[in-house]
Amino acid sequence: MLQVVWHRDSMPLEATAHRLVERRDDKHALTILNVQALDFGNYSCVAENKLGRATKYMELSGRCTTPQVVTYCMYLFTQAAIRAII
């Protein structure tokens, strides 16, 4: 059986209303809603089963500013969702 654990700065993550951990068939996703500077950091996903273990790493970084509408087609930063899918 496959076990998947998400980490931020080496600490295991739990799902919250702000941070969604989802599984659809064989896809696992971490979704961070309304990204803020506090969410910046190093994330990893560890998948393990009887055949072995695999780890993927990613860094979430950026610059927080007050959202401004530049064009009507632009998505505001505070409405963005970051998805990492393995």
C-alpha cells in the first residue's frame, strides 16, 4: 500500500482549511489556498511502498505585495492556489 506524506521545512504537514491534501486515483496533490509569505518555504513529498521510497522537493517563494488589478484578465495573487502534483 502506498503511503504519501507531505513536509514543509522537514516537518510533516496536516491538512487544514488553508492547506488541502488530496488524492485522486494514483495522483496526490498539496494545494495551498490564498498563498501568503508565511507559506514560503521548502516542501517535499515522500511516497513509500513495499518496493521503495521516492521523494520530490519544491520551493515556494515570492514577493508579497498588495494585489492590484492591472487588466481584467489577471488573477489576483490572493485568489491564487499553488498546486504540486506527483
